[in-house]
Amino acid sequence: MLRRILLVFGLSVFGSLSAQAQDKAELFGGFSYMRFHSSNLNGWEISGQYKFTDWLGGVADFDGHYGSINGIGTSTYTYLFGPQISHPSSVSPFGHLLLGGAHNSTGGFGSSSFSMALGGGIDAELVHGIHWRLIQGDYVLTQFRGGSQNNFRFSTGIVLRF
């Protein structure tokens, strides 16, 4: 009997949390370009945000970029987390500071490092709940093989808000 009560209580708490999050969450997915080691890499970016207030949220951001450096195939991935501020409206500017890690593989040799992104962008509402990220621009710092790399990332895509 106690198990059933705890199960019902747990489901009620879980249901109320998901109902709260429906008005405070967003998912982004789209195309991304990165200038990395003086090379042009193309790829993807996805991120999710939970908004604590109308203007402040927490973001988890993941991307992958692919191309070649001096004719050698390379791939770079970042996984970043941090705060994002925004102005809620039909055209919504935002800014963020994200910290985390990165992994690069060039010519079959891999390396991981600290990574940081500082940037922002503008989302425009297409229809209720669906926005287009017109532009997102980020300065992305990585530190592969004992040196720092100053990279730039630009992204565009669809944002779902719920």
C-alpha cells in the first residue's frame, strides 16, 4: 500500500514539473559554420534551454563540425553549458557564456580540451511556438595540444518553444 502511495505521489510531482517546463523550455537545431585553425568547417548545432525566469535560462549546447586542415580530414565537437539571458518578444535577442569541453580528431589522432563560447544571436517568431534563429555568433576558445585556438562559430536554424 505504501509503495502505491509513493508511486502516485512521485507521478504527481513528475507531472507537475513537466507541466511547468512546458512554458519554459526551448530546443534549437540547425546548420553551423566554424572557422577553426584557419580552416572552414561545416556542421550542426543543437541546444536546449530551461528558463528560470522570463529573461534567464540555463543552456546545454552541443555541436559537430567537419572538414579538412591542410588536406587532412578533421572533426571537432563541443559540449558546453551555462547561463543565457534574453529579451522575450517576437524578435528576441539573447546572449550567453558557455563553458565545457571540446574534442578534435585530425588525421586519426584525437585530443580533448577545455572550451568556452561567448556570444549571442536573434530569434524571430514564425508562428506561435516556432522561431527561426536568424543568426547566432560565438567566439569559441579551445586549447588543443598545449595552445589556445580562437575560433568563430555562426549558426542558424529552427527553435521550438514550449
